[in-house]
Amino acid sequence: MGHLVLPALQSFFTWPAPLFLLVGVLVGILFGILPGLGGPQVLALLTPLTYKMDPASAIVMLIGAMSAIPLSGSLAAILLNLPGHAPSVASTFDGYPLTLKGKGGYAVGASACSALLSAIFGAIVLTLILPFGEKVVLAFSYPEFFMMALAGLSMITVISRRGSILKGLIAAVMGLMISFFGYDPITGMTRFTFGSMYLYNGIEIVPTLIGLFAVSEGIEMMHKKGSVADQSHVSSRLTGVVDGMKSVFQNFGVFIRSSAIGTFMGMIPGVGGAITTIVAYGQAVQTSKHPERYGKGEIAGVIAPEAANNSKDASGFIPSLIFGIPSHVEMAVLLGSLTILGIEPGPKLIETDPGKILMVIYALVAGNLITAIVALLIGGYLTKLALVSKQVLAPIILAISIIGAYALKGEMGDVYVALAFGILGYLLNRFGFPKINIVIPLMVGKLMETSFHQTLLAMGWKGFVTRPISIVILVIVIAVIFITLRKNRTVKMGMVGDVSEST
């Protein structure tokens, strides 16, 4: 495939393809910042414009828009605690606390640098393993999907170690119960719908996240005075952004591990970006010498999910282009757009026109580069949002949140969900319940339930323990839980020892 590199680059840089790449990126940034308007919406908007375009220009415009969504969505998550799409939620855990400390530019710099480098990492890995991608994708089935969901759920033990264990368990059970709303994927029976057709398909994750994080933050701000961050710590200069970029290299081990996790999980159809970013965040906490810093403004807690989120997009092209199986929702819309352009994703594509695959890879990297440059140019100035009075910012956040929830599908039900979970998120904050313990089960619950039943029906219970990859993932999950519990016990005994010595 090496001999196809130069022809693919030539078609990629032939005018006006670079212009359409820039247009796609700018539109993607706009849609990524606004909650509820993510990858599927921007691709659906741009697809009709590609009907009479040159295929190369159309491809780079679509890929450019798609590549801009993760980083632009993270800007809102970091600066306003407003995750516009599910994978960005992990960036709020430490990104928003950094903004509260007046270090929003620091977090934005780390986010942009991680996004660009991880996209390059994923593209290189994709190019190298593309000839073997078929074997990787076919190695995963129902048991592996269940184990990946279980791995995501196990991150609860790693991440939420502060505070009451009982409160954490209550929140986790609540999240699992909510994830089971709607019809049973196997029997078709409805659960917890209360006669509402809206709840038939379950609770939509994006309005839920908007409510838990953005709406609850708006409610919290309404009865507080002052700005989000201390004015003496916030500046429109780019110094904080540059320091954030440097922090990626200072935490290079976290970056490499997270990029590898994103690349691996991106190849698995159905796993999704939300689980990927949470698993990456969990491994950063697990391997850290100071796990107590996470959730309070640890820069590695920004680097990990950002690296995983962007590297997964590159590897997600393996099942999408080789088999025509979309790895996530954005890929599904993209595959439809490529079909319209006369490009048929599937096994024959890599045999008849592998240059198109390389062009997609280059467009993805170039789109991330442009997005990172734009984010770095405006990042330091966006941090001035933290100087706005909370009583002024609160109604703006609430209005954007409601509009974003409604824009998702144009249903009032999504607005009601955002408001309901906004109140729930506010109450969770007030009484010290960890919101992340609700978020993780919400994201993995449906995949876990479906793949569990599918495994039992297709293979029986032995399917979980007879397939090599499934066993390996299970062993890793057990090891992570065991090591975490052991660390907790060691820390607790150390604290007891310190107290006894002081007395």
C-alpha cells in the first residue's frame, strides 16, 4: 500500500480540496461547540452539498467536519461544563475544575495538543494494520462486547474512590436502572415507560448529560455571586495554552496509553466513544502516583480522554470502510454519504480503490491539525468566559442547554429529560453523590444487557470464558478491581496509622 501514498496525497492537496477541508472544519467546530449538534447533524447537513462536487473535495469536506467535532465539543465541556456529546463528558471531570481554578487555557492547550497528536498516532497505526484489519474486527463478537462494557463499568471502582462508598453504589445502581428504561432488546417488552412513547427507546444520553452537567451547573450558579474563576488568575494571553501543550509531553506515558486504548476500542463496532474515554480516564487514575488529584483539576485527566477520543476515530474506519459496518453513529451517516458519492464501503474497497482509504486518513489528520490551530488561537480568549458573572452566565448556559437538547431531534421529550436530570444533578451535588457513578452505567448499561443476552442465546454461558479475547479482558477487569481495592486498603491503613501516631 506504500506505493499509493503519493497519489493519495496528490489528490488530497489538489485545489480546491484544501479549501473544502477548511470549510468542513469550520462548520464542524461550530456544530461541535453547540450542544446537541454533533457529528451526525453536521454530516447530514453537508451531504446534500456534495451531490455535484468532485469526490475528493467532497470526502475531505465531510472528514474535516467530522474531525472537528471531538475537540470543539471538549472546549464547551472544559470551559462551561457543557458536554455537547457523550465522549466529551470525561473531559469535564478535570477540565472544568481547572477552569474554576482560572486554568481554562491550560486545559484547552492540553486538549488541543492531545487531539492532534492522538489523531496522528491513530492514523499511523491505522495505515500499518489496515491490511490485517479484517482479522481484528472478526475477532470480536457478543462476549467481547459484554466484557468491554464490563470494563467500562469497572472504572467506577477506579475513579470514584473519594467520599462515601454507599453513596457511590447508590448512584451506580440508579444509573443502571435508568439505562434499562424502554423496551427489552431481546424480548421486546417495555420497562419503566409509564405509558410514554418517548421512553420506548430509553433515555437519550445527550440530553441526560446536558442536564446532569450543564443544567445543574446553571441552577447552581443562579444563587451564587461572583465569576466562575478568580479574575486575578485569568488572562487572555496564550501562556496558559502553551503550558497546556507542554503538559502533554510531560505526561507522555498517559498520552501513549490512552491513544492505544482509543485505537484499540475504535476498531470494535458498537463500543462507542463514551466508553472509550471513560476507560482511558480510568487507566490514567489507576496508573497515577497521585490518584487523589483526579477530579480536582489534574491535567492528565484532560489528556487521557482527549487522546482516546481522537485516536478512536482513525481506527474506527477499519470496520466502517473494510466491512461497511459503522463503528459509531457519525460513521453510519458518513458511510451513507460515501455511498452517494459512488464509494461503496466493504471488502472490495481495499482491493479496488485503497487510495480512497488513505485519502480519508490524511483528511482526518489535516482536519485535526486545523481544528487544533483554531482552538489554540482562540483558546486563551475563550477562557475569559470564566470572568463573566455567574448570575449572567447561568441563564445563558440554561438557554443553550435547552436549545441544544431540543435541536438533537426536535422533540420536547429531550428538553424535559435535560431539565429533569438538571434537577437531579443539582441534588446530587448538594448531597455529595458522585455524578460520574450515574454516567458510566448509563453509557454501558444497554450494550452490556444486549450483548449478555446475545451471548447466552448464541453460545451459552461458556461463551464468556472460552473465547481468548473475552478471557483476557475479564482477567484485566478483575486485576484492575483487585489492585484498586488493595490500594484503597493500603491508603486507609496508612491513614489509620497516622491518626494513631498523632494521638
